[in-house]
Amino acid sequence: MGRLADRTAAAKPLTPYRVLRLSAMMGLLLLGVAGLSMVIGTADISLKSILDLFLGSGTSGDPAGLILFRIRLPRIILAGFVGFALSLGGVVFQALLRNPLADPYILGVSSGSAFGAVVAIVLGFGFSIGVPVMSFAGALLTVWLLMQLGARRMGMESTTILLMGVIINAFFTAIIMFFISTAADERLHSMLFWLYGDLSQGRYTHLSLIGPALLGALAILYRHSGALNLITAGEETAAQLGVEVDRIKKICFLVVSLMIGVVVAFSGLIGFIGLMVPHLARMVFGSDHRLLIPMASLGGAAFLIAADTLARTLISPSELPVGVITAFMGAPFFVFLLRGKGSRWRRP
């Protein structure tokens, strides 16, 4: 299927119109998944009631309006933002490291961000500013450790970086569990659910912080999509063609760390999104990052909305952490990638 995508891409040159057209189609799919998610839930709300509420002919003060606008809608938007960010981060990390197994969760960036958030809660910081700032600091700390411990020759040792990420992930997770196990504060005990992915705390104030951060990150990363294409083909080749490889890597790592730090502060640890969705998008749309970045990002948003809908309805009226659902899907996919030895990512 990947070869078919490459042949199709070769037959149809990638133009801005084609990128916009396919992005619009993926956006419509995302809206369809979000609309379906609004209908599905413990409380039965008909599609007609939802349309009436959005068109203004219903009353937002009735139970259906409260459930829709105060619970489901912010949760769905948060799920979309988080899936968007994790998938975008996966695309960028896989390109920079030229490794099909790289994603923010496996590299430890997500757990480092969660470590920062836990420290902020221990220190009594609030979720408005303190927790996101500390979460970003934790993500930056992880990236710094990766670059110091395993990235001296990043282009030659991407496997070393991946293994270091796994070790850092385990280390930060152990520290987090220590805090949770020894703290008397009930908030930390309740964070055990949050650590496996909890999107139930979505608020419009949180979304107003995440949304601009994602738009800024997308703009910066998409600007470097051509450079990412060349880096994926080989760092020496990219440098010969005029790409400032080291500078591009530092910028992209910093931007992805900011983005992951912001979303993890409000969503907890959700694994495998950044691993699965970029590969699925690559199989369908090819490896050109000018198209891959929007397709994977929008696809990740739709995927996590669907996964969260399943998580909150599978054992209704109780709910599962959404990270459990993504892990059930992602673990077999991870094995598939290992057996394929990267398939199209094999180096010459």
C-alpha cells in the first residue's frame, strides 16, 4: 500500500491545491467523528436535540444543553487537540531520527512532561499557569537529556536515542509513581487515572491556551516540512543541499517539546498515537511532509476522539482511561513495525 501511495504521488505532483483539498476532506472526516461522538454517551441525546441547541432553537439551560456544552463538547475538543499534537510530534520525531519507532511517548517526552506536571501539583501550583509551565519544563528536560546522553551524533545513532528515550521514560514514570504512592494529598492519588490518559477535565479556559500553542507549532513545523523531507532522505544529502540540519533539529525539538508539554499537562499520558497515526497516514498519502503533516495531525485528532468515545462508553456508566484503549491498539502495531524492521524506513 505504501508503494501504491508513492506511485500515486509521483503521478500527481503535490500542489498547494491538492494539499488544501485533501486537508479539507480530512477535516470533514474529523467533524463527522466529532459529531458522532456528541451523540454517543451515557445520557441519550438525539441528533435533533443537538442540532436544535447549535442552531439556537433549543435552550442551553436544559439538561441536554448542560451535558453537551459543559461536558461533551470541551472533552471532544480537548481530545482533538491532544490527538493532533501527539500525531504531529510523532511525524516530526520520526523524520528527525529517521526511525519508525520514534514518538513523544516512547522517547520519554510525554513522561518528562507528566513529571513536571506532578512536581507542580506537589508544590501547590494551579492548572492555569504553573502546571503547564512545569510540564513544558519537564519536556525540555527530557529533550536535553536525550541530546546529552544519546544524541552527540544524532544522525548516526538514532537507535541509541530511542533506547535512551525508553530508559528516561521508565525513570520518570518510576518517580511519578513514587510521588503518588507516598503523598497524603488525595489529588495525587487521583492522578493515577490521569497518568493513563484522562480527558474528562477539559475546560474552555484550557482549550484557549492549547489552541494557539498548537496553531503556532503547526505553522513553524510546516514551514520546515521541505527540510524534513531532505533530512529523512539523509542528513549528509540534506546538508549538501543547503539545509542547516543542526539548527532545524533544535528548532523542531524545542517546538515539539512545547507542544507536548502543553497538552500533557491537561490530558495525562496517552501512548502510541504518535506511533500509529503517522504510519497509517504515510501508507495512504506517501512520505512528503508537506502533505503528511496535515493528514497525520487531523487524522490523529479524529482517532483520539473516537478512542475517547469508546473509553467513556465501553463500560458505561464507568469509564476507562483513554490511554488503555490506545495501548490495546498500539502494542500490536508496535510489534508489527518491529517485525517489518521499519519497512520503507530502511536506510540505503
